[in-house]
Amino acid sequence: MDIIFHDIHSDKPQKQEYLIELKQDMDIVLSGIRPTGNLHLGNYFGAAKNFVKMQYENQCYFFIADYHSLTTHPHPENLQQNVRQILIEYLAMGIDPEAATLYAQSDIPETAELYMFLNMNAYLGELERCTSFKDKVRQQPNNINAGLLTYPTLMAADILIHHADKVPVGKDQEQHLEMTRVFANRFNKMYGVSYFKEPQAYNFNRQLVKIPGLDGSTKMGKSTGNAIFLNDEPAVIRKKVMKAKTDAGPTEMNQQPPQEIENLFTIMKNVCPEDTYQYFREAYNNCTIRYGEMKKQLAEDIITFCAPIKERIDELSKDDAYLLKVRALGAEKARESARKTLREVRQIIGFGNI
């Protein structure tokens, strides 16, 4: 078999050449992220760090879920900018557009068509019982749109369009993955075929790292004001860390730290040198810790950790031509898979050529 080459760094309009590794015998893995703001340390340690390793061991599709973000009615300029920023930050964290397929959801119109087909076989009761839908009804009672209700079918379309074997999901997405399996099985039974496979949750070989927030909560989030973003300036990082929630300090030797202090140690464990982490652990255990000193050191180590990623973000932000080539390459690779699936689905349903 001939190996086709392209070079997405080249400015030549003729045929480009890059190496496509033959991954037919590897699992297909898919993951998406909504373009609702900059990525933070939690995104890096909870997902992207593993994606970087995963992309060379699997056939990976990583997409920017801009269709999903429409449920919050973003302004067009904000949507466009957010998609661009997530693309930049994925690349800066180490996603290789030649090893993996990195694309914007809206660049694959076949996804919307499969979403429509799956909606025809999804039932109101099961969609209304979805935990995420009930949560959204409580959180935004003035914006209960159909996109929120049918979020699981769009997620299923994202997964099934590429026949994914595995999907890295958090606890809050497990129900949606189960519904994807339901929709896949229902399609197969309805049309008497064994077409869609049942995607499974991807279990990383290494333990998942959950980075907590600076406010004492157990999860760092984009919208909760408790996050360190990968493109934060050093002064911003210092200010955020120094404002992190603490207590009056330990009163007994080797006592269990409260949540807000354990959060700081968890972040420190992941970004600081081991000897630094152990120094402050011992200081806490013997009741000599000074939180101001601890926070200052933590801030500087976060800055050092994020520096190469931020430098790459700044470089990529200035290279529109490269970003356009990466997005076009991802769309081309993703649509090859999506077109095949839609052609076969249409034939199974009965929309084949007369």
C-alpha cells in the first residue's frame, strides 16, 4: 500500500505531504470539548496529558464541540474566537494534528444529519430523565431549548459517526455514553443490522488526576472563578494563588488537612518538584507551615510549569495560516470517516439510490 504524505507547514498550493500512520488495527478513541473558555490546569491533567500519549497508541479523534455550545446562544464573534483558542491550546499542549484527527464539530455536516436520524429513534421520556437535562432545567429555567433536551443524541452522533471503540468520559458523562449504546443498539435492532458497535468508557492505564479549585471546591472549572488557565500571565497566576482559600493553620501534629488545604497540596503534587511538596507536607504535619510562603512557592512553580505551554500558545496565536491548515487537515480526515458512515446509514434506512 502506498503511503500518502502531506506537509501542513508548507505554503505550496500543490499536493502537500504528511505521513499518515496506518492505524487500522488500533482502537478508535473519540473525545470532544466545548469551546466555552480557555483551558486550565484541570483540563491538562485530567485529559490533555493523557491525550498526548494516547494519540500514538490509538486512532484518535479530538473535536471542538461548537454545535454543543449553541445551547447557550453565544455571540458569533465569541464562538469563532473560542473555537480558534481551543484549537491553539490543544496544539500547545501537544496534540499532533498528523497523529490524531483534530477538528471542529461544525466542519463535519454529516454529524448534524446523523443527529437528525438518531433523534427519530430517541424518545421524549428517556431524554427528559437524563440527569444533565434536569440539571440544566434548574440552572437556566429561561433557556430550556431543544438542544439541551437532545444533547445525548448529538453526543451519540459525535461518537457513532466514527464508530468509536472508546470514549474518555468523566462521571458526569457516563449516562450520556450509556445512552449512546442504547441508541446504537436500537438502530441495529430497528433495521436488522449489526452496524453500530457499543462504545465503551476509556479507562486510562494510569490513575486519572482531578485538579481541585482554588476556592476549596473539589473541581477546577472554567466558569466558577477558581481556575488557573494555561495562558494566564504570571502576575495573574500569582494573584489567583495568593487569594486561594486557606484556614487558620493546623493545631495538632499530623492532623488531616481540610479540603481547601488539601486542594493546594494536590496542585502542588502535580506541578512542584517532589522535594518542595514534601517540605510543605512536613511543615504542615509539624504545625510550622506558613501559608503565605507555601502560596508564593506554588505560584512560581505553576508559572514555571505553564511557561512552555503559554509560549507555544503565544506563538500559535500569531500564525493564522498554520491554524487554517490544521483545521482544514482535521476536517478532511474527519469527513472521510463521516461520509462513509452517512452513506451506509442512509442506505440502511432506505435512502439509497433508486
